[in-house]
Amino acid sequence: MFEIINNKLNLVAIDGFRLAWNSTYLTEKTNDFSAVIPGKTLNEINKIILDSFDTITIGVSKNQALFEMDNCKIVTRLLEGEFLNYSNVIPQNWETRIRANKSILQNCFERISLISTSSTEKEKKYPVKVLIDIGKITISCTNQTGDAKEELYITTEGKNLEVGFNPKYFLDALKVIEDEEILVDFGSNISPCVIRPVEEGEYTYMILPIRLKE
């Protein structure tokens, strides 16, 4: 969803298991609007602009959107229906919080995720277990072929917690965050966690957990 409110552009994407939100203030006065654009179209636009710093002009009509760049115009249909009221589903309170170096946490998830996919069951992915204790987080995964575990000594607040996640969802968020440090807020082992900047920032990522087997 592309949404402009008071000259602030919000971009929000959901897929049933996670939510990504990013925002930026526009330099020129723009009318408020909201439009839901197919993700496939945005992926194609992203490929075009990856190596370019050109300004993009976006126009929206009743059922179409126009993306105009130098020597290139892309017209796409808009999706119908109401978009999720994202501001109401992102948890604002937390029971457990960690503050971590983004790159170190990302590297840890990448190493542990190697065992998340079973070599004998190619389509099956095993959850990564995150165990939060005082001043420490342990990330591990066990499947039929072996197990892996790493410990990180980081800043923690609140309750101890054990929760499971699809590591891909964490990695997709961590790979695009440029901040050196991040906050990760947790509720319970069945409620979503939220990745936030340490200071007030322009992004929020919400990830639903996976139930761990007893």
C-alpha cells in the first residue's frame, strides 16, 4: 500500500506471516491518497531503479497507477478492497526486549538457518528457536540431520522467553536495515515480534512466530 498523509509517504506490505512498514517525508506538497499496488509490479520497478538515483514521479487515478522515470513509464492496475489497518495490528507494548548489533544478529541467523532446511525433506523448513535470558540470546535449530546453536551476549530487558521463527522472515528484514543497532520487541511465544530502530525511525517489521513442539 502506498499512502500519503500530511505529506508523509507510508509504504506497507503484508503476506499473512509478516508486515513491513517504511516511511519518508516528501519534499514537495502532495495531496493525501491511498492505493494498493501489486507486489509483482513493484518488484519489476525495483529492478529498474536499483542502479539509478533518478527521481520517480508517481500518479494515481481511480484504478491505475503510473510510475514515471527518465525514458520509462510503467502503468499498473490497482488492487481492489480494503487494506489491513496496519497501525492497529503492530504491538506497541512489549514483555521482552533485546538490543543487538544488526550485522552480528544477521550473521547468526544466516549460519543457523543453514540447518533449518532439511536435506532429506527439501520442502520442509524447521523453525529456529530463540531463547532469551538475562544478557544473552541463544539461537538454535535441530532437525533429522543435526543441530546448530549460537549464543550472543547482548542487552536484554523484561522477561525470559523461548519462541520459534522462520529464519527467512528475520533475514529478509535484517538484510535491508542499514542501522548498526536495532531493537527487537517480543510479547509472548505466540504473539508477533517487532523489529524497530533504536531511535525514532522510518521502518517497522512485524514477524509472527511458529509454535515449537514440546
